[in-house]
Amino acid sequence: MSGIYPYSRGKNDEKYFFDFQILVMKFRFISVLFLTATLFSCGTTKLSEEYSSYLFSYFTGNSEGQEAIRYAISPDAYNYYALNNNEPVISSDKISNTGGVRDPHLLRGNDGKTFYMVATDLLTRKGWSNHAMVLLKSEDLVNWTSTVVNIPENFPEFSEVHRVWAPQAIYDEDKGKYMIYFSMLAPGGYDIIYYAYANDQFTGLESAPKQLFFSPTKNASIDGDIIKKDGKYHLFSLLSGKKRSQINGFLELSY
């Protein structure tokens, strides 16, 4: 996998250099190998002096044992050390229905001490269709409570959905809630980014998902990422059918 250069640091550590330009353009948008690296985010554009490192959650591929959550750590957000000898830190079998977990996205809570993670419940050797995401919550990044949210089972209006991919979470300061956004695919349609608010326990969605992004070109939209800057929310996503040089979708949200 070009763009990742490991070398041995010790018996239990490996250092990985993640070239983020290659990582985003090649891995996220083509093979989705290392989706979502926005970690230890605090809901602001300024980093607190009390934080010393960046934590990166990722999965490594489509083969046996690779669809599982791993951690890497970095002092500068560019050069990462894989933790736990690049082995999973959470068992996919214990937290998912399919036995595989992809696209982990980790968020520091608004209180500064609680951590939230969302991931795709999908084991691709059984096929690329799925129906659920995983919601996790922790106070120490080690011990997690988890819930599988099956969209068709919980929301009959989405009973025919056969793809629930790449969830991410963001804190909505106005509502005081965590918004989860993700893409879904129904028969005869194209992937659409939806959103819903998590309940207070972070064990489910308060209501049925609503469409977040309306593609003017009717292209499939996946891998959404929302960033707040200068009072505006900016949504980046992969739009299918675009040339590689035009692969970033961009939208300013005003809600």
C-alpha cells in the first residue's frame, strides 16, 4: 500500500508514516482503507495546550482480521505510531452483527472527557451490502459500551435500504446533541447522505434519518465529513462518477 512506510521501532511498536495527501486521495476515496482520521477533536478550531498527541482510528483492509478498529498515535498529526503492534483494540465480533467493523470515526465529547465512536457494521467477505452502524461510548478509550443500530429494523420507511456506510458524528452546539451522518442506498437509487441525532445515552437515534445532502447531479455521495470553520459548517464528500481531480464534493451548510 503506497503512502504508508513502516519501520520497526521495537518489539511491540511500529511507526507508520501516513502521507495524508495520498491517504485521502487514494485510500479514502478509492478503497476506503483508512477512513476518518479526525480524532481528539474538541468542537473548536483551536487546540488546547493540555492535549499532547493525536489519536487515529482506522482499519486496514478487506481481508481476514482487517475489518477491525486499530489505533495509532502522533505528536504532529503527520507521523503516526501504530499501537498494540497494529492489532485490533476492540473485537469486531463483540460489537457488530456481521463480525466486521469499518470506517471508525472517533470524537472527543463536548464535555472534554467522554469519547464517542461510530463505525460501519460490515464484513465484506459476506458481500458489500449491510444494514447497520455501531455506536460506541467510552471515558478512557479502552473500555467501550456499544450498540448496533439496524436502520431497516428501527425505521420501516427504510426497510429496503441495503447499504449503511461511513457514519461520522459531530456535536451540534445549538441543539446540544450529537448528530450522526452517513450514506444509505436503496434499490433503484443512489447513495445519499442522511443525518439523525443520537439519544442522550448514545445507544440509538432519536428519530428517522433525514436527507442531509441533495446532489444536484444525482451522483452517489459517500464518506461525508463536516468541519465547522468561521461560523459555517463545510461538508466534504466523495461524489461518484467524477474524475479523480474533481473528487472532492463541497457544500456550505447554514443550519
